[in-house]
Amino acid sequence: MKYWDFRESGKPRYDYIAYTDGSYLLPKNFGAAACIVLDGEGAAICYKWSEVSRYSTSNRQEIAAIVHALLHTPEGSSVLVRSDSENGIAQLTGAVRSKKDADLVQLFHKVRKERYLRVTLEWVRSHSGDPWNDYVDNLCIEALDLFETDGTRVREGVDPQALYAYLCRESNTF
């Protein structure tokens, strides 16, 4: 896995850049997922999303955020996905296998194939000063705060079929 430093120059050109994050609060048994999709220059937000789920795991939240980002990029695009989840990226690239998250990994590959996306996954060190990674981390925190105050935007676990069906109805962004 390649580590990307946001300060490095000569970055490759992609049609879109996505940042994703997921979190989980064990005592309360809920977590959040968030993503943003940026233009290829990484300057303008084309799409942003966050949501809370009950009865999930941090890793499922991370992978769900990646799938969500891919469903909100135009078909046939090249997409650079930056995530601070080493385990999530390792599962999606096949370096690590887990039966627990196999359904979301399968959904990732299905979305990538059906939408003809050229996807590159990169790990970003969390809390390293990368402004976009910090931004999606804050989206997760805001979603958790919103849930604690009024219980809105909650999905019961991360069900890949429901996620895909829901997003296909809602993803007429492009």
C-alpha cells in the first residue's frame, strides 16, 4: 500500500478525488460514515454525505463510505479514493480477507465494474493535517452529534443490498 503525503507535488491527475471516513462508538453501538467527492483538481466539492448506522463496525462504516463515494461519481470516471482505513483498503484490494465484511467488498467490486470506474485506493494518515481528511472526519463527528441530539438520518446497520438500492434511487447527482 502506498502512503500519500498531501504536501507532495506532481500528483497524478484523476477525474475525481474522494475522501472517506468511518467511525464507531462501541458503548452506544452506533457509528457514522462520511464521504466527499471533489473535482479532479481537489479544489471544489461536487458531493458530500454523512450518515449514522446502528449495529455496525468501524470497518463496515469505512467501506460503506467508499462505496457511497463511488456511486456519486459519473460512470466511466477515474477516481482516486483516499481513506485513513488501512484495513478497509486492504480488504478492498484483496490483501486481507474477512468474512464479516465480504458483502460490502463484493458490493464495492460490483459498483466499480457496473459503473466502469477506474478506482485507485490510497491510504492517508489520519489527523496528519490533510485538510480534506480532517473535513470528512468532522462530517462523521457532526453526524454522530446530530444523531445524539435528535436521532435523524439513521440506518439500521449497513445492509449492502439496501445501501445499493437506496443510493441508485438517490444518486442522480451527475
